[in-house]
Amino acid sequence: MVKYTRIALLIIADIICINAAYIISFLLRFEFKFESDIFWGYFAVYANNIFLLTLIKLAIFWTFGLYRSLWRYAGTEELIRIVMTALTATAATIVYLEFSQQMFPRSIYIYSFILDIVFIGGVRFGYRILRELRNPGTLGRMLINILKGGRGQDYSKIMVVGAGDAGASIIKDIKQHPEYKKHVVIAVDDNPNKLNQTIAGVKIAGTHTAIKQLARKYGVDEIIIAIPSANKKAIQEIINECNKTRCKMKILPGISDLINERVSISKLRDVDIEDLLGREPVQVNLRGISSYLEGKIVLVTGGGGSIGSELCRQIARFKPRKLIALDIYENTIFELSNEIKNTYPGLEFEVVITSVRSRQRLKEVFLKYKPHVVFHAAAHKHVPLMEQNPKDAVINNIVGTKNMIDLSDEYAVENFVLISTDKAVNPTNVMGATKRIAEMLLQEKSAHSRTSYSAVRFGNVLGSNGSVIPLFRKQIERGGPVTVTHEDITRYFMTIPEAVQLVIQAGALATGGEIFILDMGEPVRIIDLAENVIRLSGYTPYVDIDIKITGLRPGEKLYEELLLDEEGIEKTAHNKIYVGHPIPPSPELSEMLEKEGTYTEEMIRNGIMGMKDEEVKDWLQKLLPNYNRDNSHNGSPNS
């Protein structure tokens, strides 16, 4: 009811405005000389056609949507619409008068066109101003703002980074909603042509390099980064500058996430650690991926883990015939099962609870499901824990992988993708050594199998189970300190979704025996990462939350590598995926492989389980000459 009342009032106002514009146009044209016969002659034409002229213009106004807009948000777009509407309405009245062989002086059309814009626009923008003034205390706040240059003490002072359309929208949205308790005091932009100009009434005072200085000068409480079109590198630089202040931070999502949605303060999100990686989103070849996953039976081991569960989520998008998630731990995979079935109700999704150590149970799984594609993500991955439990690392990462490799060959799997790690390169720990042997087993099998075997090697993933970011956040919640093992330790990082996208893409590129290396960007100093996590949690490093250096753990490197020197590297069709040349396994490993028929059972029963921990490490070093467990505290590559 309110809506139709508003429209009726606008129509009445427009009728008054249209005719007022004509009357004033006549007065201006004839310089207010009413005694002229010419004046009354032309005015009679207007008087005789007043109904039709008014009706024509109202019809044009309706057609152009002047009665559908929410004028409380009137801005530049609405003003342009009013101008185009007035121009079209004037043209329509000219056509009507010419068709009926009547006419006005040309200046009447010009005057009435201009006055239509002024009156029609004035009504609508006046409506917006009245709406704002109706809010309790708005007028008082406006006066305070003018006199004091800011809001009251209960308002947060905001800096907007980005003086484009998105920044203007954010500023307008804040002004239109006093309930947000925010006041934009300053804006920054790197376009030199915008400096010292204003955007939506806010001064653009500098570039992003001046953020710290301007935040202190204007007493900024919160910084809003409103540049959805900016690349990740630019956002990273801006966040680094913002981190020099003690201000809270919010950011607009990227432009792809805002398509067809109005930019507003409700779209803001917290700045996350992923924003600090400075890398562009991964682009994948959807057609290539679909060709080997669509309509296929896909098995994912370690399906309940961070990488395995994300693999399941992303594989489900490509419409496999059936998706099987295998894991020994039932809780996480139960949650994944509910999620997949709710998100993809048409997908046939199966859960298998077992261990990759159990060859007989795996054989039952392969016999039942006959998968076309296997992603092997099941593994023990924690370096310190595997140093203390080398037998379990060997049985899970080597024996389990060999079980999967052998059965994939036996049951004619088309594609087998092993999830490997940068720690497999020149390993200094048990976990890395076992993963490197797993790669070599895969390469050996690939030489005489119809199955396309490949491995994908990458570094740490942000937010994965047991990774450094969740650990830091838990330490911060407890009040600190945040622990870092060495001041100079560095690691490669990716987000879980981008790592998994590249794993799936690598599977599409595989022909057999390749070790794919993902472009991880630049390595990140862990101490810098710790400082950033503390800042993003709203604290100041070394003031609110301390950082404690604990010393390198057994088997831990200062830096990680992604490639063995002898492997070489080649580009692939994807700009973030490289491939290393296969190298032959050691003679000892080849000899071990000759016992393929009884290998698994013998190893468990008579071999590894009967050894001491140091003997297991000696055995690994014999199989893998470049495993150097005495060189874990390696120096920086730049030292």
C-alpha cells in the first residue's frame, strides 16, 4: 500500500512539475510580456493540448522507470536516467505537435527540457533528503559533522582505500545508514589524478603508501579496502601497509564475487591470511578436466582429510558416475558425506572405512567399485610425529601407497594421481623420505603398466588439519605466545582449493610417470606469517601477543625445495604446473620390487615391525641415498 501511495504522490508531483515547466518556459521566452498577441496565441496551443502533453510525458516517465526506482538511494545513474527521460519526453511532444500541425517556438522546447530535469530531478532528490532527515537525530549529526568535521565519539572513523565506483558506493552506503555507527573521514587512491579531489564528499588525501601517516592524522579506527578489480599482488601491498597501523580491516570480495550484486557494506568481509599470499586465483581447463572425470568412477583415499575432502568437493562438480571416499577416520568423512549428499543430491557418493595398509580390504574395494580414476591422498604427513614413529610412516606412506599402485594396475585404473610433498625433495626427515620412495614406486610401475601414474608435489596448504595457521590461532586464543621454530624458516603455501584444483588439472595433463610440481609462488617467512596472523586477530605482535623462537625440530628444514637437481623441469600447458623428468629408482629399491608377490606381508611381518626406530631410518637411507637425516638444519638457499 505504501508503495502505491508513493507512486501516486510522485505522479501528482510530476503533473505539477511538467506544467510549471511549460508555464515558466513561456514566461522566459516572452520576457514576462503578457500583452503580446503572439504570447497568447502560442499559450493557447499549450492550453488546448495540456492534457495530452502531460499524458505523453507521464507515459515516457513510466516507460523509463522513474516510478520504479528506490529514490532514497538516488545517485548518478538516476540523474542520467532523468536527463534521458526528459530528452525523450520532449522529443515525443515535438512529434505530437508536428503531427497535429501545431507548434511552439523552439526555445520553449529547450526551456521546458531543462526545467523538466530541474523539477523532476529536484522532486526525487528532495525525497531522498527528506528520507534521511526523517531518521532521528540525522539533522543534528549533520550539523555536528559540519562544525566538528566528524561524527560523535560513538562513531568509528573509517578510511576507504580505493576511490572508484566501489569506494563511492561504500561511502554512500555508510552515509545512508547512521545505524552502522561509522563515519568515513578520508579516502586514499593510487591514481594521481584523483589526489586532493573528493569522492561522495570525502577527501582523497594520498596513495596507499600514506595509509599509516593518514590513519594517525585522522584518528582512523577501521580501514575498508574497496578495490574489487585489483589483482592479488596489489591487495597484498595495501594490506601490508594497513598492517603498519592498529586499525581493524575489512575488504570487499573480488569483482567475480560481486557480479550482479550491489556493492554495499554488507558485502565486506574480514581480511584473511589468504589475501597476503599475493597470488591470482587459479584458472583451470574445465574441458580437459571434464573429459577424464565426467561419467567416471572416482576413488579418493584419505577422503576425510583436508586435501581429500576438498578433492571430493571439487570432483563432484564434474559429474562423475560415482565418487568413493576412503578413510580410516570415520568422523570427518561422515560430515563430508552429509555435505556432498546435500550439495549434490544426484551424485552417487559412497564411503569406505578402511586403511590403505590393508591390501586384502583394498582388493575388495577395487573389485566392488572398479574405479577409473584414483586420487591417493591418504598419508601420514606430520614431520615431528613421523620422526618418533618411523615404522608407521613406512607402513602407511610406502606400503599403503604400493598397495594402491599395485591394485590400480591389476584392476586397470585409467589415471592414478599421488599427492606428494616438497619434503620428498632431498629429504631430511622420515616423512619426506617415505613420500619420495612412494614417488619412485609409482615411477617404476608406470614404466610397464597401462595405467597413467603421476604424482603432484606441493608445499603447505593454509588451514589444513595440523597446519601452522590453526596452531597460531589457537595459541593467540590462549593469549600467546605464538611459537616459531626459527627466525629464518620459510615455507611455500597455497590455499586448499587452489592446490586441489591444480592436482585435478595435473591429472588431466598426465601421460605416465610424471612428477608435477605446482607453482607455489614465493616462499613465506614463518615469523612474518605469525606476525600477520596476530595482526589479523586484532592484536599487536610483541606487545599484545609475544612470539617465541623454540628451535628447529628433528628432521625440520629451514627451507623447502620443490625439485631435485637431476630431475630438471619443463613447462606444461598450464602456467602454474611444471613437470620434472623421471629418474630411475635405486638398485636396492628395484631389488625390493622384484619380490612383488609377497612384498607387503613380508615387510610387515618380518621386516619393518621387527626393527628399531634407528634401524628403520638406516633402511630408508639405504633405499634412498639422498635421504640425509643428519642435515635437517639446512641453511638458507641465499646464504
